[in-house]
Amino acid sequence: MLERQDESKLVVNTVFAHRDNMESWPWVATFIVIFVAVVLPYLKKMPDGSPRKKDVVFQVSGLLLLIAILVASVEPLYTPGSLFLSPMIVVGTTMFVIGLIITVRAQMTISTNYSWTLEIRDGHTLVESGLYKYVRHPIYTGTLIRLISIPVFTSSLPGFILSLLSIPVLNYRIGLEEGMLIEEFGEEYERYKERTWRLFPYIY
């Protein structure tokens, strides 16, 4: 049995559980390279001091930290002392990258319209280009894919089930957001709803 430890020691031991086994760290470096390659081109297009740039940097930094902790704390990819890739690791990683790309591209498309809170800003316009041409809430699409990808990566059935609980939460927020947009844009948004999907084309 594990000896009882205070909270700080438990966190440290979790993050550095494999500090003597460097096999997992190449994956951390790989993830960082991928995410920087995806986001950096967009950051360069933004003016210095842009609130959008700060949002993107904050989100990417948090994602990189999450991935580093996740990968470094997982048993050395199911095969001690190797870089063995299980199918679930490949699928989970692919899902996470796809989800991140969708989220970042959608945020870049709506630009200053984007907000963490539900609000209509001055000069707010209805965006129908890019991913918004097909789905009304691609940022939530990317977020949902990333949430599900983590338990897939770790082959955690309880984690997968818990991640699915985020769907009704997202649906509730989407309902509030669409009600607000209908109030602001009226028939224009109603017509937009008729020709687009909520989260996934041809599915929902």
C-alpha cells in the first residue's frame, strides 16, 4: 500500500513519477513542437498587445502544461523502457491535435467577437465564414473533442464516461448563446441556423 503523503508531496510525485525514465519526455517535446507549429503562425498575424493574442497564449500555455503532466505521469506507455504506441494513445493524441486546431482556427475567424462570457459586444457581427460556414459553434466542437481525447489517450473508461457529461453542459450554454444571438440578429440568425449544424456537420 502507498504510504500517506501530504498534498504537496502527492502532486510532486505524480508529476515526476518517471523522472528517472526519460522515455516519456520525447512525447512532451513532440506535443510542444506540434502545438507551437499550429498556433505560432496565427500569433504572428496579431498586433502586439491584442487581447486575442493574450487569450491564445494563455490557452496554449495551459494546454502544454496539461499535456506535459499527463504524459510524464503515465506509466511508460504500457511497455516499460520503450516508446511503444498503443492504438488508444495514437487515437487520443490525434483527437487532441484536431480539437486544438479546430478551436484555434475558430477563434481566429471570429476575432474580436470572441469572449469567455456570454455577451454581445459593440460592433458585434454575425460570422458565417471559415468553420462557421458549416457549424455554429466550432469552438465548442474543438473543446469537446479535446475533453474526450484525454480519457481515450489514457484508456480510462470512467474518465471517458465523465467527459461525456460535458455534453449537456455545453448544450445548455449553447442554448443560452443562441437565444442571445437570436435576440440580437433576429431572422438573420434564424436563417443561419437553418443552413448550418450546431456542433458536427451531418450529425448534430
